[in-house]
Amino acid sequence: MTPQEFEISLKKGIIPTVCFLYGEEQFLVERAVHALLERAIDPTLKDFNFNVYFGNESKGVDIVDAAQTLPMFSERRAVLVKRAEQLKAESLDVMLPYVQNPSPGTCLLLTGTKIDQRKKFFLEFKKLGVLVEYKRLYDNKVPGFIQSEALAQGKPIETAAAELLSALIGNNLQELSSQIEKLVVYAGTKQRITVDDVRTMASSSKAFTAFELAKFLGLRDVPNSLRSLDALFLNGEDAPMMIGALTRHFRQLWRVRELLDKKMPPADIGRELSINSFFLGEIVTQARNFTRRELKKIFDEFYRCDVASKTGGQPYTLLHGLAMGICTGGW
């Protein structure tokens, strides 16, 4: 079952008797857990009808006993098993018969980050229960998430503003949700959240400074690049985060550069790469500052700096040299 299908089934009031929600995107897993439990059990009777276990410290027999216990003063009870991928093999063996014949008055909910679908337990679970994977969103899907989240929180957001927020925060959905909540409050009585709102709210954040660093490097602006770099280090940002942000930015510049070399007009490049027209001119300008050979060298340096920063290299010296190399080509 896909996350969308699971959400639709919940809205229809369909509560599974056995359910496993898992995946890399734990923010969405936790949100789905909350939505399911909200519908599965009466919150006023939660103390009587809700048990929580952890896979790394629980036995299958205890989980099954709780699941087989009749609900009190309610039609249903819920049993939640967190870190379920850490359940031992013997616990899975004990739980398998229950999965094959679950109690109709219980919602047994397991959560985790990954599972081995080759194991008999999960093969059976896939056939008999509800198995839902929440994958990390691709970068091009993040603006859509932002727009949906903003609308759900009571305020639509401009497409360009969503794309700017995506560029600033990346695909950290927990942080994005938090920033959207602040933006909804900041926008006040305005009809929608704008680019200026995002810029104002983010201007003091490390994410915005990293965004500025990428822009100034793309413009090969030495003074402002070094100023942004110093600000990030003063704010305690680590080298891998900065390198990751720069890699995302220069990957886009490389794709634009390739299309420019094919004589594709900027407007067509924007459509091809789904770049909002609000940002297109600036990105094309930056891409024109580099040849593909230079961009390949830059990516070699990203890799070298990332490895060195994790194996004893001095982060400031590495990033300072990287910035100077990008701006001047003086490697």
C-alpha cells in the first residue's frame, strides 16, 4: 500500500488490525502513526487501551499478550511497537501466528526505518497486513510538500517562495514543517506567504547563510563568499553540511551549463529543469561563469574536501581553499 492509499483508507475510517509503517522519512512515519492512533482509540481511554513497546528491548510474547487483551470500555485497543526492525528472530516467530489471525478489537502497529522483506514474517505481513513505506522525498518533490503543508496550516505559499524555502532547508521535512509554521504566523493577515516573507524569516538562519555562500561562489565573488563562509563557521556549522549544500547548488549549475552548451534558450531550460522563472535568470548567470571542465574539477574538490573533513583535515582551511578555488579557478 502506498502512503497516499493509506491516508485515503484512514479518512474512510478503515482501521487495520495489523500495520507496519516504515521508511527513511521518519517525519512522515510519525505523522502517519499519529493519524492512525487518533482514529483507532478514544483519547479519553488511552491509559486503558494503549501499549508501547520497543523492538530492541521487548519479547514477542509480551506484545502478543497485549494485542490479545480485550479493550476496556471501548471497541478497540492499540499496541505500538517502535524500532520493530530490531525485534529478534524468536520474537518474530512468536508474533507470526498472531499476524495470521489478529484480534479484531486491536490495532497492532509496528514502526521502523527498514525491513528485510525476504524474511517469512514480513512476507506474511505484506500479504495479510498493511505495509507502508515512507521514502525520503526527492528534491524536486519538496516544493510540492511545502505548498501542501502550508495550505494545511492555513496559508497558501507562492510557488517561488516554496522553491526558495526548499533550496534553503533541503528535504528535512521536520525543519520545513517548523519553518512553515513560523511563516504562517509571520504572514499574518496576508493572503499568502511570499518570497519576501521567506527571505525575511530565514535571513538570520545558518541555512540562509549557506544559500548565500552557494550564490556568491556561483558569482565567483571572493569577498562575499569568504564573508558567508566565516559567518557559517562562527555559527558552528560543520563542513559536511556546507559541502552538501554547495554540491546541490553546483549540480544544478552543471545541468544548466550542459543545456546552455546545447544552445537551449533559458526559458526552455527553466521548463526542462523545473526552475521557477523567479530564480532562472540568476541561476543561468551563475552557470555561464563556469565551463563543464571547471564544474567537473569543482565536484572532484567537493569529494576531496568531504573525505578530508571527516578524516582529520582542518575544516576551515579546507573550505577556505575550496571557496578560493571555485572563485578564482586557481587550483
